[in-house]
Amino acid sequence: MPFSISLTVNGQPNSIALDDPRVTLLDLLRERLHLTGTKKGCDRGQCGACTVLLDGRRINACLTLAASLDGSTVTTIEGLADGPELHPVQAAFIACDGLQCGYCTPGQIMSAVGLLSEGHAGDDPERVRELMSGNLCRCGAYQGITQAVLEAGH
Ligand code: FES
């Protein structure tokens, strides 16, 4: 039976009709709202490519059912920049070469934004690596990623 949810995405309120309670937030973002910056890697909670902020906390969108999100607020990579002005974490990833092919980068950046806003990172590279360990990079750009998170946290 069709139903609808109210979901604010990147500051934009949406009323979204759903006819399948199994639709994930990831598929909703990419296929219904055409926000394809959030990537689908494993689709089973193992790679972090789909990381977004839900009410300010980082989550895997592939593991989150859209039907459970009525009244929630989601921020995706498309919602970070302020017009032409990049978010400080985006700027730090560029400055520190925190990417190679770029596929995992939106998830890496959203994860970094989440952990920095929770005040968890500090100055310890080992702690940053641990906090970012849910985000895999097949190119192995981890050194630049860690550096970017440290720089953005200053
Ligand atoms: Fe969600 Fe890999 S696509 S964790």
C-alpha cells in the first residue's frame, strides 16, 4: 500500500510517495531525487561509499530504509558547498590529495564531516584512521585522506 514520508534533503523539504517499504535511502537519493554524488559500492554496509549524514550523524545509506526516515534530515555531498565556496573538508581533500579515482570520495568526505562535527578526531593520525576505517579506498589514498581530515580539523 503506498505511503509517503517527509524528508528534508540538503535543506530542501520533500514529500516522497513510496510503494515499497524496502527502498533504501541510497536508492531513494540516487534514483528518485537524482542525487548521484552518494555512491553505491557494496550495497551491504561494508565500503562506506554511501555515507551521508542523518540528523547530523554519519550513516550508511545502503543500510537505511527510507520508510524509517519520516521527519528526518539528510545531508549529502551535494549539500556541503555554499555556492561556489567549497566546504573546508572538501578543500582539505583537494589540498592534501586525499583521492585518486574519486569514487569513494563523497563517502570519505561525508564521514570526515560527521566525525569532525562530533568533535572526535583531534590531532592523532591513528585515531583518524580508526574513525575513518568504515570508508574503504581501493586506490589506497589513505595517507592523503588522513592528512585531509587532520587539516580540516584544525
Ligand atoms: Fe553502502 Fe558500501 S554501498 S557501505
